[in-house]
Amino acid sequence: FVSQNSTTVVSLAAGVASLRDEAHIRRSIAVNNESRGIVHATLDELGLGYLPSHTNFIMHQIKGDVREYITRFRERGIGVGRPFPPMTDYNRLSFGLPEDMERWAETIRDFRRKGWV
């Protein structure tokens, strides 16, 4: 019997191997830092506050209804985080590849031009 929540030996071995791959770790950190930089620069440009983060996501202000914000991004094929009550004027954004974050940046700039953020 294997539970749906149990970790397999193969997945554990893969996880350990990735943690031992120093080049992979360096690349991952560099990509995450580049993506974070794109997001920070865009939020600063738009005057939207954010909580400091050293992870692969950020909580940032949206200045509007979070559910509407999520829906508008979804309509453009971009997934952003769910509501996090009581932080209803913030959204959680996970960092993707730099090209993904550039697409997010262009979309939120378009939202600003439309007066949505």
C-alpha cells in the first residue's frame, strides 16, 4: 500500500541528487535572483509595495480587488496566487523563468495603463 502523500524512494533519490549538484543550485539561484529583480523593478516603477523575500515568491500590493486581479491575469494565461486573508490588498506571486516574469511585468504595466492597479 502506498499513500498518495508518501514520498517514493526514487523521488527521494532525485531530491538528494539535485541537492548535491552544485552547478544546478548555482543556476537555480541565479535564475531566481534575475526573476526577482524583474519583479522588484516593475513594482518599484509602478509604486506598488512588497514584502522583502529571499524565497521564490513575493507578496506585493495590488491596489484593487485581489479576486478581480487574479481573474484578469488568468484571462491572459498567467497564473498568480490565491487570496491570503486578511492581506486582501496583496497578491502572492511565484517567480518563474525570467521570460515568464517579463510577460507578467508587461501585463501589470498594461493593467496600470487601464487604471486597474
